[in-house]
Amino acid sequence: MSEAFYVTTPIYYVNDEPHLGHAYTTILADVLARYARLRGAETFFLTGTDEHGQKVQEASQRRGIAPQAHADEMVVRFQQAWKDLHVEHDDFIRTTQPRHVRVVKAILQDLWDRGEIYLGSYEGWYCVPDERFWTEKDLKEGNCPDCGRPVEQIVEPNYFFRMSAYQEWLIDYITAHPGFIQPDYRRNEVLGFLRQPLGDLCISRPVSRLSWGIPLPFDSNYVTYVWFDALINYVTAAGYLSDEDRFDRLWPQALHLIGKDILTTHCVYWPTMLRAAGLAQPKTVFAHGWWVIEGAKMSKSVGNVVKPLDLAQVYGVDAFRYFLMRDMTLGRDADFDESRLAHRYHGDLANDLGNLLHRLINMLGRYCKGRIPRPGEVTSDESALRERCLVLVPQTFAQVQALALNEALAQIMSVIGEINRYIEQSAPWAQAKSGQLERVGTILYHAAEALRLTSLLLQPVLPERVAEIWHSLGWQTPDSLKDGLTWGQLEPGTPIVTGPPLFPRDIERVLET
Ligand code: MSP
């Protein structure tokens, strides 16, 4: 295998219900992983759930069940959603799994032994009735942001990680590795943050306040702060302390996909934690923008949360995936608007792609006895079409590796347009009328082969629809899809299969926009 590709999503809070934002990051990771597999890279795609902390403890208490039992029930919603959205992750990590707890404890113990963690005192604002700590900036007019009641300043012994010791190193590292934090405006944001003195990080919570967490291995009166536990998932799953060879191959290639909301934890806490633990940095942390609804962030209280599966049910999972990948310029916010999804569905997918297959299958039925024809002598038009498709392969991989997915898809769709125009201009129906059957075969073979190859580059986004295209064209997919990336794989004489429309036009809208 030529190279490794390791992509992660944030691990989602197990209490949440999967929504468009979670679905977006996860589908993005899935698409990148599928492109990497198509290139032939050793690929590892990780997602999972973040299961410790106050909120899970509180929710389970309200239900009167153990927090683990609560998490076990809740996690299924994420697992099912990813299955329904055709997400093929290689691993799903839960922070309550023993494999993860073991690694977190080992790292904590090592940092403690080497003096990277010390016992200090935590000062903060405490809401007695809510039993919750708040920082100065959380407070609303000096009161608890949740219940509005007065808060008390309290001082409590806690453990701290010497994060401040790494401030200079981190600034130098980020400056020397321009690809580490992307896009560049996020790197600048982190560097801006690092202009202020960096404090040490409080990494413990006393069991008396919060018991649902990983116990500190050196003091059982405390559990680990949830972010210190959660970030470590990325090394646990890659094989740290369990499969070192695999870890060494994967870890330097890691790409963390995150939303811009969790930039500091991933670009300040995490790199300094890794450094202190003597581990290398991941290759890239990429922060994408928000999906917003008419300019506003989705939130339960505003009632504008988009449920991904509702949309996928109307337009089909693949069309939904296509829309998300085609309509967000990675990094920027994107406004979610169902009419744009409908527009992409009818335009790019039904008209351009679906119609191309439909016409081809019709003509192969009418002029070629329902079989893939044998191509005869080619003209410069066929050579140009073949060349265009072959050049598209490295172009697409380069754009995907630069994370310019929307551009890659725009380019693939423009080649689909070129195949449609090639058919128009070569007019096989006119050639058939004048008895030029060999010419008809040449044209239809080239159009069909161009569709087969181009659709292979769409497979990471539209896995099910593209499999239908191949089925219709009678293409036996090779064991490794990478082997399909050459010209001339449709076998003359193979029967074609007429199926239902790829993207039916009679869809109904369920959402009011
Ligand atoms: N548990 C932490 C992450 C720990 S990672 C070591 C967490 N979980 S979360 O459930 O709140 O998920 C946050 C992530 O969901 C964001 O970073 C982003 O990937 C995704 N999104 C949530 N809402 C979103 C939008 N409206 N738009 C795009 N993605 C957003 O934070």
C-alpha cells in the first residue's frame, strides 16, 4: 500500500440527537475515506461518542438509571444514523470502553510521574442550587447563566496540567507547520489566542461533585475532566499502547475534522497534551464552518434543527450527501436551504446524471440489442472524450486531497455535461437511420465507458446510485475499486439492465421552507 490516511470526526456527546451538523462532519469524513480507499491508501476512518461528564450523569439521574445504561441506550441513535446515511466507518469508539479508559489512565499516570500534572487550587463561580461551576465569562450579569440565581466564588483543590509551559513551543510549531491548522484564517485565530498568556489546564473534577468520569489513577477522589479524556480517543483507536506498528503508520497522517466551535480544544489543549506525553502531532486539524438556517445557528430552543434523516428520506440518502458536499465551501459557513437541495437534485442529479444513464440505456436497447457494443474506428471526438475522463482521475484526487470537495464535484459534473454534449453532437440516432451501425456502436461504447469511469469518481459521494449505474451497464466491479480507474473496462457483448430512474422526479417535500 502506498500511503496511509487516517481521518477522524469529533466524538459526539452521547446525549445529543444526531442533527445536520453531526451528519455533515461524519459524511465529510466518510467521503474523504472512500476517496482514499479508491486511491488505494491504507485508510482508517474513526468516529464515536463522548460519554462522560455532567450532562450524562444528570440525564441518567433524571431517568433513575445508571449512566452506563443510559449511554448504552443513547449511542444507538448515532450508530443507526450513520448506518442509514451510508457511512462506512472503520471504528466507532466510545469513551467508556475499557480500551480507552486504559490509555487515558496510562497517559495521566505518566504525566503525573514526570511532574507534568500537579495539585493546585481551582477558583471559580459555583451555583449552589444547580451544583455547577461557571467561569467568569459564562456568567450572565454576574449570575448563573442557567437559573439566573447568584453564584458564589469557591476555591477547591484540583489537578492541573502544565499547559502554560508549552505556549512558546506551540506558537513555533504552528508557525513552522502551515498545514497543521486549516484553513489559514483558523490558524491565525489560534495564533491570536496564543498572544495572551496561556494558563494551566484543570484536568480533574472531585468525585463529590461529578462521579461519572475516568478516575485519576493517582487520586481516586477525582475523575478526569471530560475534554482531557475525550481528545485521547484519537490515539486510543489508532493503536497507541495496543498496536504500535499501526499507530506509527497512521498517527502522523491523522486528519481531525472538527467544527469551528471546538478549535481551541483541538489546537491548543490537544497539541500540548501530545507534546507533554512525548507523542507526535497529527498532520492536520481542519475546522469547517457551520451549517446555519437563514443565518442563525441551529438550536433546539429556536426550533430550527434540521433532522438529516427526514431529508434523506425525501431526496434519498445519496442526493442528500451530494448536496452537503457540493454546497459547502469547506471552512466557511453555509446556509441550509431546502430549495437549494431540491435544485441540486433536479439539476445535477436527475437532469444531468440520471438522464444520461437513462438515454444511454434506451439507445443501447434500441440500437445495440441491449448489449454493450464493440467499438470500431475512433475519431478525434472519442479520443478527446477518453482523454478528458482519464485526466479527471488525478485532478479529482488532487482536489479532494486539498479538501476542495465542492470544486471536485463541480468538475466531475462538468464532465458528465461533456458526455451529454458528445452524444448530442455525435447523434447516434441519425447514424442509425443512415445504417452506420458500427459508428453507433463506437459512440455508445465511448459514452457508456465515459459514464462508467466518471461515475467511479462520484462513488464516494453517491455509493448506492453509482452501484446502480454499474449494474445497468453490466460492469463487474473489481475487488479493489482502484483497478476500475482505467479506460476500456466495459465488455462488448455484456447485456445491459433497465432499471427504475436513478433520481425519480416525483418527490414530495416534507419540510416547509
Ligand atoms: N464531544 C465534543 C467533541 C469531542 S472531540 C474529542 C463535542 N461534541 S458535539 O456533539 O457537540 O459535536 C460538535 C461537532 O458537531 C462540531 O464540532 C461539528 O463537527 C458538528 N456540528 C454541530 N453543529 C454544527 C453545525 N450547525 N454545522 C456544522 N457542524 C456542526 O463538541
